[in-house]
Amino acid sequence: MRIDVITLFPAMFQGPLTESILQRARDNGLLNIQFHDLRTFGSGNYKQIDDRPYGGGAGMLFMCEPVVNAIEKITEEGHKTQDKGHRPHRIYFSPRGKKLKQTGVENLAKEDWLILLCAHYEGIDQRIIDGGWIDAEVSIGDYVLTGGELPAMVMIDALARHIPGVLGKDESAQDESFSKSLGRKKEYPHYTRPEEFRGLRVPDVLLSGNHAEIDKWRKGNTR
Ligand code: 4GX
């Protein structure tokens, strides 16, 4: 999967996306993430990308021109290596968006090209959405963050796990929380050695070796 991220702060993505499973996926060519600094699409000596809202009020908004130029340039560049019928799925992160759920993550993992727009301040000029440059407005939860960068990282992390080959055998996404096999419920509790810790025992059934009973116990202990 190719993911193009539009952000004013590409350095924020260093760390979360350069360790462990995600870095391994990038090294293996399963995940190709490119960052695009919105500032480079700004106009004038100051490379302006934001302005004050019409009607007044606090905060600044990303302007139409730099954002649309960024989306169009990324799309055109992509068409040099992929055919033109190939369209990126363009996502904008906002608390107004549709709540991200595991089923949505699984569907997104089927895409092979995403553009993620990370806004700061009060968001973006609505005409970027109304004009058809955004396919989906997504929220990661009902709270307000300082920008769309953390939501982008959360989405990339959640969907990378569903790209075939990203998880190893021991990291399978099969029986985990919200999976189809667990009826979209939250996972059962887990225990490891020792059998007793400060008087707290591991449930007997898990030590029994009876896999039918263990399965029954696990299915009965989801939430
Ligand atoms: N889930 N943020 C977007 C800018 C903004 C402000 C107001 C629209 C209206 C968020 C979230 C989130 C912070 C990203 C504000 N956009 N994004 N940003 N919760 O809080 O996705």
C-alpha cells in the first residue's frame, strides 16, 4: 500500500512509524509512506498556507490553494508509476468526521493508495471538501487534538496490521479484539507464567490442556 501524508510537521511521524512492525513492513515494501510538507505548497515569500476565517472567530484555517495543489500534485506524480484510472482514496481527519472503527480499518486496508490530510488550527476551508478533493472525513474519537497527525498515525498503525504479510504468525489479527471471529467483541483476558503470582492464580481451565473447554472459556469471557 502506498500512503501519501500531507502535513506541516513531517518530523512528528519519526518514531511511531520507524520502529517495530511498521518499520519492518516499510523495509519489506508492504508499506510505502511518503510525507509532503504543506509549507512547500504555500504562496509568497512567507509560504502562506493558512488564513483567518470569514465571519471572525478564533484560529486559522488551511487555505484552498495550497491544499488542493498538494493533493493534485501527489495524484499526478502517482500517475507516473500507476495507471490513470487509479485514484487515491483521500482522507481528511476531523472531529466532525465519521468515527473510525475496526470494520472501517479492515475496508481501508483493501485500498492500495491513500492520501491523508492532516490539518492544524481550526481545520480547512470547507470548499476543499465540497469541491470533491476529499473522499472521506474521519474522526478517531470524540475529543479534540492539536492536529491530524496523531489520527493519521493511529490509522496507519491500525490498517497496516491488516495488510497481508505485515504481521508474523505470532502476531496474527485473527482472534483479537473486534475481529470477526470474536463476533466484533473485545478479547478475553490472557495469562502467562507463573501459575500463581502473590496468591493470584491462573484460571484452572487454561492449565487443563482441554482445548475445547479453553475455547469455550475464551468465547464466554469476551466483552
Ligand atoms: N479525530 N483534530 C483536525 C483541525 C480541525 C479543527 C476543527 C476540523 C474542525 C481529530 C479527531 C482532531 C484536531 C484533527 C483538530 N478540523 N481528528 N484538527 N479527534 O481532534 O480526527
